[in-house]
Amino acid sequence: MQPNERRNVILEQLNKNEKIDIDALAEELNVSAMTIRRDLNYLEEQEQIIRTLGGAILNKPLVMESSFQTKEGKHADEKRLIAKRALELVQEHFTILLDSGTTTLEIAKLLKQKQNLTVVTNDIKIAAELMDSEVKVILTGGEMQNNIGALFGPLTEQTLRNLHVDLFFLGAHAVHLHVGVTAPTFEKASIKKLMVESAQATWLVADSSKLDQKALAKVCDLEVLSGVISDSGIKAYHPRELPELLEVVAAEEEA
């Protein structure tokens, strides 16, 4: 097998499995481990992969933050289905923490019909959505991020450190089986970490376009979560490994 053919095999396996092991690949292709290392070095120089201990992963661009207007219309049907399934976790007299985002905004729209609930959020659009409801709303305070509507900074963090809630719905910019949940900025990641720490249970709510993506700053490993609610696209995302880490709910239209 020629070097170009081997390298194409390597890239195909990375696209399928996300990571490779040098020794296993050398045995499969009937070449030495040193040959595979040379192939990986070449692919890394071409910025197609990232070398890891004993193997490699694909070099994918990091997810950057988009404005509310940009995100609002994307995957709208999936977000509504996710919100509908998330509502099933809400019990009377719960205190619920809603992360900033368009998926959690859909949850807030459904919570408007509820009573005997308290919602804490760092999103001014979610607070405005619940303004004319019977739900008790607490804003974390903090500096507002223009074009996004999220609150952040020392005041937000101080509020979250003194908070305990029954249920937290965590939004995500990027979710990766091995990297975990990540955010585009360290400030956003810090807020989300404190939210996770304040909650008795944390459920990730993210449509499947967020899967297999990485952003700059780590929020948490998937093992920290109580579960994840996504659309039917999640069924194809590591169907064996993911359910071993946490409970997975695929929100779908009822037949």
C-alpha cells in the first residue's frame, strides 16, 4: 500500500471513529508502528490531524459564538421537540436554572403555562419570556453580552456560588464524546461550571448539530451530567459509548 493510500485510510478511520491507535492501525495495515507515526506526522504537518498520546484525532475548527439572531432560526423544530421532552423532568415546586440560549428559551416558553415554579436564569430574553407568567423569575445579574442577551461577570458568578437548584438545563456550543462540553470563551465556561455545581441534577439540552464539536474552554465532562436530551440525530453519535456515560433521550415527533 502506497503512503497516500495509507493516509487516506487513516483519515477515513478518523472520520468514522474520531480517534485511532497507532499499534492497532499498524497491525491492520501490516506495517510498522514507525511507518504509521511518519504518516501521522505528515498529516499533522498538513493540519489535517492532531497527534495524541499513542494516536491521533481529526483537526476540526473550534466552534465560535454566534449572535442570538443567527442562532434563533437554526434547528428550530429540533429545539422545540427537545424543550417538550425537557418539560417532562420538571416537577411542581422545583427551582429550575435555565442557561442562556435558544434551546433553553424554548423550554421557558413551555414553562409559562406552569405554576409553583421558580426559574433562575442569566438570559434576559428568557426572563422577558416569563414576565407575564405565574412563574417566579430570578435574574442572576451581571454584565450583559451585547447581541446575545446573556449575563456574565463577577456579579453573576457571586450569585451562582450562593445558589442551589433542583434542576439545571445546560445549553452547549459544542459537545464531544472525549472532550466533553465546551464553550467559546473562558467567561462562558466559568458561568456554566458554577451552574453545574449549583444543581442537584444537570441535563444537557442540545440539538445534534452541536455533537462532535469542540470550542475553546472546557465546561465539564459528560460523566458529570445526569443526562442529555437531543434530537433523533444523536442516535448515530457513538451509539454504544454515549449511553454508557449518561442517560440519552432522543426527542422525536410522536407517531
